[in-house]
Amino acid sequence: MPSPTSGRWKLGFLLALLTMVQWSFLPLFLKILAQEMNALTICWYRFIIASVPLIIYLRTLARLPSPTKLWNHRLLILGATVPLIANYILYLQGLHLTSPSNGQVIVQLGPLFLGFGGLVFFGERYNAKQWLGVALITGGLALFFRDQLTILFAQSGDYVLGSFLIVLAAITWAIYALCQKRLLAAFSSPETMLVLYLIGIVITAPWVQFSSLSRISPLGLTMLILAGLNTLLAYGAFAESLAHWDASRISAVLALSPITTLLFNHLGNLLFPHFVAAESFTLQGIVGALIVVAGSMLTALSKTITQLRNGL
């Protein structure tokens, strides 16, 4: 079933790029924070921090969604909310057992699933250049993270379990994103995110360890606030990008996030060496990164470039 977009592809591209950058340093926040709070507690506080500005914004504009409208779309709302909560928990638990870079390798299955979901469920189409871009993204990621993947297959126990949890997180994220795009036909992106956050607050509340906030360190509190603001801005930008651009193109931009994650991870190691392990770069990895960049741009923009040349 096709899902209409505004056609403002430049805005959609910029929002997808903003989302990618913000999600690139989120693993750093969560890796540090997970040492002081459990996954459900972090999830609950992220929802709280993100929902308050949205309530103020929508109430000021008198655009809070009506209960009747929410009830009419209840199944689709739950179809987005439950996978979103599952994604938060699974990714955080998996990240706690692995490294930020390894997490970002595996979680790239999510954007790939989203891209193919856009083809299957929304009638989006890739041309030959874009299929070449998908192949470049896949090959580039494999080359870029060959060392990490070798470590993964050689490990056992917690490391492998964490990696499996992140695979599940990628699947649930793709389901959330596809439902989110469908919801945009009835709600604005701020409305959909507020509804998802409020439902998430209610669902996760029984398992929240509120006492952990009183014991949190200044660094942990800073990471919690940044993670909450990241939830507001990154998911807000992502939801809005879906209103303006094809999901299959957005997924290609998000495929760049492992590269920028490693850059932020390197910065995190310099600032917080006791919390964030160092990652090494090789010539092979640099070549893989360049291939991913080329593939992402080819997949995301080739159709648009063709349209511009034709005067569309």
C-alpha cells in the first residue's frame, strides 16, 4: 500500500542526516549510562524527558490528538509502540554485553529491513543504480567491520548473546519505523511521537527503579539527560523525514551511522577512557567506510538526481 510523502526530498534528506548523526553518539551515552541504571529505567526516563517538550509544544498550538482519533488508530499505534519499547530495551541490553561499534554493525540490519519494507509495503522502487548502492553498502559494511565480525564469531557467552539481542532490536526497530510511516497519514510527526512516548511511559512504569536516580553520578545524570534529549530530537527528526521522503532512501542515509559512531567512540575513549574502550582503524576499514558512503549516497539520491536532470 503506497504511503504518500510531501515530495520535499531535500528536507527529508537533511532530517535523515540529522537523525543519523544523533544516533551515532547515542551508543556512547547508553554505554556509560547502562553501568548505573537498568534498561527499563533508562527507557522510562528517556520517554519522560522527550514527552514533556512535546506536550508543551502541542498544547500551545492546540494540536493534542483527540481520544477518538487515537482509538480509531489504536492497532497501528500499538504496532509502533510495542516494537519501539522492545527496541530500546533489547538494544540497551545488547550494548551492555558488547561494544558500541559492534552494536552499530549489527543494528544496521534495521535500516536495511526498513528499506526493503518500503519496497514491499509502500510501493517504493529502486532503480539499477540504487540496487548497486545497496550492494555497496552491504559490502562496505562487511569490509569496514571485518575485524569486529571476526571477533564476534570467535566469541562465546555474553558477547554473542548481546549481539543476538541487537539483531532482535534491529527487527523491532524496522517494524516500528514502518508503522510510524503509516501513522503519518493520520497524525503529524510530533503527535505520533508524543503518543508513543506516553504509552511507553505507562507500559514500562511498573519495572522502573526510581531509587537509582538518587544514586546516579554526575556523569550518569548528564548521560541520562543527553539520552532523553537525543530521543526527542533524533526520533522527532526521523519521524518528520518519513513524511517527506521514501523510507528506502532514508534507510540508506542511516547506513552511514556506524562510521560516525566509531568517530564518536574514539572521542569518548579520549574523554572517558575508563568507560569507553578504544577502537582501531585499518586501511581496510577506511576503504570500507568510503564504499559505504558511496553506496549510501547512490541509493539515497540517484533517483532525485535523475529527476533534477529531467527538470522534475
